[in-house]
Amino acid sequence: MTPPSRSRSRSARALVALAAVIVIMLISVLGNETLSPGKWQQQFKVGLGLDLSSGTEVVLKAETHDGNPPASGEMQQAISVEQSRVNGTGNSGAQVQQQGSDMINVTVPGTPSDNLVSLVTQASQMSVRPVYLEAPYVPPSATGTSPVAYGDSALVNAATLKLFDKEVCQPGRNASTVNPSWQKTVGYSLQGDQWAALKGQIVSCDSSGTKYVLGQAVYVGSDITSVTAGLQQNSAQWVVDLSLNAEAASNFETLTTNQYNSYSAGSRSGNTDDQALDSTAVILDGNVTSAEVTAEPITAGNVQITGGGSTGFTQAQATGLADTLKYGSLPLDFQLLTENTVSAQLGHGSLVAGLAAGIIGLSLVTIYLFAYYRGLGVVAVSSLLLAALLAYLSVVLLSRYQNFTMSLSAIAGLVVAIGITADSFIVYFERLRDAIREGKTLRPAAESGWKRARRTILMSDTVSFLAAALLYHFAISDVQGFAYTLGLTTLIDVLVVFLFTKPMVTLLAGTRFYGGGHRWSGLDPARLGAKTPWRSSTR
């Protein structure tokens, strides 16, 4: 049997460890505002799903033209395209996530545009066009400096030139994201009515904020037969190699030969107009993803894109461009599976109902615990409250760092977790009381009861966690929210039982009220029907 002093020492260390976990979680939540108490309240925010706030949720199923399941790379490219599209509607906080192997979930908070469904269900449009004009971005801080256009305005028709003058481009949030606000400045629709006209001239922008006038499309995604990204032979520079079908190869040969003969010499000598005119741009959904200079005529339909400059492409840039070209040549079609719109009033009502269910459930369990376990109910209820605190802090941290959103189904998982947590310490308490019935005093009963209960608790929680993990893996949408919080609270239950419930019982065993078997302690040997009622040794 473990000496009482050693048991109390271990229990104290367990409680200190639990306190350290809580402090670390609090500091992680507060972040840079840890030393600013006035801003603490702003940090404890939980992201709410659409069913608890307001907005629109659209679930799409991706389909390939040949009927085969979409590749993972195709899905990732589709997600990137969809994210750009919904951001272009002016909605902030929109999320695009993959579900399973062939479904995409699009959630847009607030009131989305009326054409959201048609916007996210259209297939990607990729084309390659010659550059006629380009004007690098000039930041507002550069006062007195006007954008300078390079190229040849004589190649541009009057209507497109007028749009180019009106066009306002802004840099994207990173090197691979184009700010879609430019489309509104020229009256372009998000459905791509303008850039889908392959025989006409269009305006566009890239991620740096450079604006362009582009000629008619030379080839489109479906004309590409193969694309690979890799290191250039005998070099450490990343390149993108692609092959074209016969018609596209002929068209591209005509363009690149004309560019090389007319502008290559001036481009190499530093003439900025010729450098612009010697360029060919890759367009995805109307945005310029890459604009590279033609180094030589491409006569065999085998194109190598080097990235230009002294350093060329990075691996990420080459892979990203290859994906754009590859999955533009194999576009995905999207079938609408479900569309769900939640008003602010309905979302608020669902939130209130979910919280009320949790409070009522916790209250009923608390009443039962005090009625059945009496003084021991203090440990039980404290364990429940501590588990609730840890669950809340976990949800706040997940919302802050992993964009987790609390849905109604996730709240259901938390409510069910009340029973799981209660079940764990009920198993322990019953084994403890069984030991007292056998005539053991509280201190040895606390240890022997724990040995009996520990394996049962771990097995029960393991089964619950595995069920939650499998449900999360195979389910979609709302059911995943339920499984996620169920698995999270199962882990929290193990933490609370091992670092709080058991240590607290061990420490309370040394008090007169509990150790002496007071009739209101819930551990009265006479009330429990002990074979040999014991008397307290506590002084």
C-alpha cells in the first residue's frame, strides 16, 4: 500500500500540473495582450458556424469530364479558385474547405450576393494571351508619381484602352493571390462573361497590382496535353514544361515567332516597351497568374517556362503555375448538393437553445450528484466545471489558431460529453464505495478503488474517442462538428479524472469530514452497509 504522505505528494503534484496546463492555455489565448487586462475580454471569442450566426452554406460535388474521381491536386486547385471567387464578392470571413475526396463546402457569413451559387459552380477558365500593355502598381505613398504603361497602345482597340485607363489594381495579400477588386472598377462580372470571350481583348491584374491589356487567347486549358514542374537540366533553376496539341502548337508558334522577331532584341537590350510586348500571360478566371518573356520561338509545341529574372521560379512558384496549367486543362465541374441560408434571428435562437440545453443538462446532473453522493458531489461537480473550463479554453484556442467554428452539432457533442465526464468519476466513486463496504478505511479505499476503476475509465474513454475519430473521418458537414467536440471532450475527461478527481479524493481522505465518514460526506460506512464499520483515525 502506498504511504499516505507519498499519495498526498503525488496528488499535489497532479493538481499543480493541471494548474500549469490551465495557465498555459490562458496565456495562449491572451497572446500579446497578456499584460493588458483591459483587452482580455476581446480575446475570449469563439467562432460561430452559420447555424449559430447567419450566412449561406453551399456544398458542391466535384466531377471530372471523364467520370473518374478528382485527384487531390485538382481539389486543392479548385479550393484556391473558389476562395478567390467568394472573396471577390466582397464578403470577408468566407471559408472554402474540402469534405471527403470529392466535395467542397463553401460558407459565406452575413448576406452573400444573389449569384453566389452560379459563381461557385462554374468551371475554371484558363487561357494564355499575349501582353499588349502593362502598368506596374504605384503605391499611394508615392505622391506625384503616375502609373507608366509599357507596350504598344496602337495594338489596343478604343473600348479596351478606355477600360485600361479606368482599371485600378491593388496588390494581393501574398504573391500567389490576386486582389479581385479590380473587376468592379471596369464593370467585369464575376461569372467571367468578358474574359470568356477568347477572340477579344481583355484587361486584367496580377498579384503585384500590375494591370494589363491582353490580346486574344492563343490556347486554353483543354489544349494542354501534359504539364510538369521540375529542375532545369544541368541547372538548379525550377521550370515548368508543357506540351500542346497540334492546333494550339501552331497558334503558339505563330505568336512566339512574331514576338521573337519583333521584340526580342529590344527586350534583351532593356527596352521596357519591348519587354512587355515580348511577354505571354497565363490567365485563370480573369486574373494574371504569370507573365513570362518569350526567349525564343516555340515551334514544336513543347513549351518551357523559366520565370525570367536572375533567380527564376522558386519550387513553390513553379509547382503553383504547373497546377494552374494542369488543372486548367482538366477543369472540374461542380454539382450543387445543398444550399442552406440561415438568418441572424434563427442563428441567435439556435445559439440560445444550444446553450440552454447545456445549462439544463449540467444542472440536472449536478442535482443528481449532490442527492446521491452528498458531500462527495463537491468533487464531482468541481470536476464537471473544470472540464467545462478546459473545453471552453480549447474551443477558444481552436477558433483563434485553427479557424474552428462552433456549430449546433458541436454544442450537441459538448452536451453529450457531460455524461461521459460524469460516467468516469461515477465509476471511480462506486469502486471507492465498494472498497468501503468491504471494511477498508477511506485512505486505502481511495487507492484500491482507483486501481479497479482506472482501467475501466481508460477503456471507456478509448472506445468513445475511437468512435468519435471514425465518425469524424467518414461523416461530413454537421456530423463532423459533433464528432470533433466529442473526441476533444473525451481527451479532456481523461485529463480531469487523472489530474483532479483522483488527487482531490486522496487529499480529502485526510480531512475529518470525509476521512471520518460523516453521514453527509457520501462515505458513511454505516449507510453504505460496510461489513466492519470503521472509525476515523483523523485527528
